[in-house]
Amino acid sequence: MNSSSRTHAGPGTTVDGASVQYQGLRPDVLMIPSYLDPNTLAPATNDGNRVLLASFGDSYEGGFTIYATPRDVRASFVDRDGKLLTNQTRHVGGVLLTDLQTLAGSTPVGGASGKVFLDVSTGFGNWLGLFSQSLGTFAAGQRLPGTEGVPSVVLDCSQKVDVLESNNTIASAADVQLDTLYSDLSSCGSDEDYFRFTLNAPAKVTARTSIRSVEGDPQWGISFVRGDGEWYTFVGTSAAPGADRTLEYSFLAGTYVARILSQDGGASIGYDLILETSPPCPDDANEDNDFPDQPTVIAAGLHSNLRACQTDFDYYSLPVSTGQTVTVTLDADPFEGSQTRRLQLFVPDAGSAIETVETNPVSASLTATGNGDAWIGVLFFEDGIEYDLNVEVGS
């Protein structure tokens, strides 16, 4: 057993002096390294073919106490030729007493011999795993055979689906709860994972991914998207085992979707996900004007005391006619953090002007060559920015 506070036995030590050997769970994969054949084991009711898993924490405050902690464990059954027979994820919240066939689920494993890998999700607390076999399966006093002689198994993407699949499109997005950890997820090949969540009140949502394993050399992408796939915000970053990658955004009440994808079609990533909530960035009454097709309609003139949040576009529009020149000036009060700001101006039939600078104020100007709506986009990379927008329209 490994404990967050102490180690009670060393890996590889003999417990009873003859036949039971302790195996530590570091890294967090426990392997039952026996050439097991469930048909040769006594029934589980006779304590043969038993698996006991325990997930718990301990505390010394006000006396010693032990309490259950929630974890997930994936049991992968691999035969002696290296073929994956099945893998199933089971939840352990305290003590789980089971047997090999139950862990295997509906796939019969009787008559097969090989190994069972128990892949434990990350989390706080202690793990204990015990496996019992009937006496006589091995010679008295003989330790379980080692790992030599069983080929390594290489899984393809069809064997790496997680419990929330198939959530590969916005339409089939998995409905998830906020502030709830989802463990042992996977993104493999061209797989994209979509997660739908609902806010009953405005809040900031942080999509936090903890990367557990990586195959290949992928780039990790996290985004929040609306129903048609247009994204509110996006981050692309590297993927490395043990790393946390996050993306945050302040939303109004409503239903939204988080998207996770690997940007390398040949890569495979195992990860945990939690959508954490916190108080939202204070915004102005113009929200929700996050997209060009849902702008706030304004008139020419000075618009003061506007507010912006991190990576949250503010879009505005006003009607213009052929020959009119639109000049927009963005002026932000001093603030801490990244001074980068972006000003976008689009006018009918005249293209666009985009300024991404660290200077203040910043202006853009274009002359319309057709009739229609001009629209303006403002973007900052910090929360709680106050700014003024001056819009001039002249012949």
C-alpha cells in the first residue's frame, strides 16, 4: 500500500515469508502478473479468483480516521499473445470486492490466460489492491511468475474509447456536470471530444485537463464552442504527461459545449477533465455580443464605460452608405497584465482593417464602397478592462 503520509512496506518485500509478495502502485498501474486461467480457480464465493480494491484517505486531525475517496480503475485483459480481450472501467469509492470475470464485464475470459492490468486514475489518497487465487494453482510457497514472456500490447484507437464516447460531434456531445472530475478519458487519432454543460447563472468556466499519457507528438487543443461550431475562445498547446492545460471563459446563463482535440491525427492522449466554476468577469449590458452575427447595434459617437473580459470579443454594428468613411478609436484605461488589444473594422465591399497592438489608443479607418452594416470587433486578453469606443462616420 502506498500512502500519501507514509509507506508501510517496500515494493518487492515478502509479507508472509513464502508466497505473498507486496507490489507498490507507482506508477499508478497495478499488474496482476500471473498467467491466470479463471477456469482453474475456485469460485469467487470460496475466495478463489477474488480481487479487492480499496481507495481511502487517512487523517490524524483529532485522532486517526480513515475515509473513502472516489477513484476509477480500468481493468485491461490481455492474453498471452498480446491481444486485448476487453477493458472495463469500474468506480471504487471505498472498498470494491469483485472477481476477474466481473471486472471483464460481458466478455467471457474463461479459458484464456494472460495478464490483467489495473490502471488507476489520479487523485488524492491511498490505494490497496489484493488478488487471491486458490491453493494448488501454483506450487506451495511459489511466488507469482514475473512479467517475462508476455508480449507488449499496442492498442489501436478502436480499443481506446472511454466511458463518454461517442461524443465526437456537437450533436452527440456528452452531458457533463460542472465541478465534477471525469477520469480516464481519451483522444485518439482524429477523435474530437465534445462535452455539453449548462449554467443557471453567469459564471467563469475553466476547462482543466490533466494529461495522463501521450503517444506520438500531439498538440493539445481546448475550446468553447456554440451550437454551430463557432468558437468563443481557443487555446492550442503542447501535450506532456503530468501537465495541466486549461482554458477559461466567462459565460452568461445558458448551455454551452467544450471541445477537446489532438492536433496530430496519429496521436493518442489519455486525460482527465473537470469544468470548474468561479465568479464571472464583470461585463457590461451589451452582452452577449461575442460573435459578428449577434452584434450590439450602435450609432456614431462616443460610447463610454464599456467593459471587456479575457478573450471575449465584443462586436458592434452600424449602418453605412457608399462613400462614407468609418473611423473607430479604442481607448482603454490603464490596467495590469497583457497590454495587447485588437481592433477590427469591417465595412461593406471595402474589406477589413485589423490592428493588434500594445499601444493606446488605437484607431482604424475604412471607406465603404457599398451599402450595408459596418461592424467593429474589440478584444482584450485580461479580465475587467474598461474602455471607450469613439465611432465617426463622415462623407
